[in-house]
Amino acid sequence: NAGVTQTPKFQVLKTGQSMTLQCAQDMNHNSMYWYRQDPGMGLRLIYYSASEGTTDKGEVPNGYNVSRLNKREFSLRLESAAPSQTSVYFCASRRTTPPAYNEQFFGPGTRLTVL
Amino acid sequence: DQQVKQNSPSLSVQEGRISILNCDYTNSMFDYFLWYKKYPAEGPTFLISISSIKDKNEDGRFTVFLNKSAKHLSLHIVPSQPGDSAVYFCAASPLGAQKLVFGQGTRLTINP
């Protein structure tokens, strides 16, 4: 039971390049999330997927797209990377059974640098 | 508009003493609150939660207190241990909502 896995762990891009961050969970959770963490800003929601086939914007969606490929996998794509997207990206999935109704489980993160 | 605020970016506590981390929220619809702990180069991990029907929840050395009238919650760690050194995030949501709103985090350092 690996929980939430993310690839890659590190990535350096040049401005304008594209890339896809991969996320998978093996806990049979319906909901999955993408966050970015920047110093002093906490965790900010980029996109989320309440169930397979649905996606919704979070707080900071501009410059990103997502795909909920199946129940297990939720990918985040940067079509044209910008230096402002330099951040640590976390994927999470959500438990909806008692006792922790809103507990989210996080992956280890992807550290992205855009030059 | 920051709906969940952790006003102390950092806190330093001596080993064995009590650590108190604070969190304030503005949205009166929030009724479920969580604390997460994050070590460097790892993802956040769930620590403890509380719903608005309670004002206290304990789990071993960790206790969360909720003051709904003040829109304030706090995490108490007693006694503090070196392994508690980490960044702590509080988060909030309406019960059953899809999204959590996170605070900025507080870096806790436990000194020997």
C-alpha cells in the first residue's frame, strides 16, 4: 500500500517548456487534489477532482491543466512554464469515511524550478 | 483574503516543555478543522482533527482546542520532543466539503 505517489521528484524547466506531473493513489479515494506550496503562502489549491471524470478549479488554476485519467491517477500539466510556477507541488487524495471525514493524504511532492 | 491565518511563522520551544501553535479563521461556515505536520522534503501528514461540535480533542501528546466564538483553534504538544520539529499547518472546511483551506504554516523548533 504505497498511498499517494508522485513523479518526478525534481524537475528543472526552461521558460516556455511544457511538462506533466503524475500522481497516483491506491487507497480507492474518489477525490484528488493538486496544491502548490510557496514560502509564507501555505498550501494553495490549483485543481481538484471530486470523482473520476470531473475536475474543478481551485484558488490558483491559471497556467495549469489537469486530467483525471481514472480513479487512481490525476495529472497536472504546465503547457508553457513560467518562472512564477517555480514551487513545490503536492498531490493529495481525500478520505471520506469516519472518523476523519476530510482527511487528505499527501504525496511526497515534486520540486519544480523554472529558469 | 486569507480565511485561515497562522500569525506566527516560527516558534522555538525547549524539549520537554509545552508547544502551543495558534490558528485563526474568518469563515463562519467552517466546522471541521485539521492539523498537518510537514517535515522537509516530505508531504504533509495528518495529525489531529476536531469538529465544531467539540471544543477539545486529544490524541496522546497532541490536543487541539477550538474556540468557536473567537474563531480560534490551537494545537498543544506536551511534552515537546525533538522529533516534533517540523512545519505545522492548520486547515479548515465546512463538514463534508471537497476543499480544505490551509494556513501559512508555523515552523516549530524543539531545542534540546
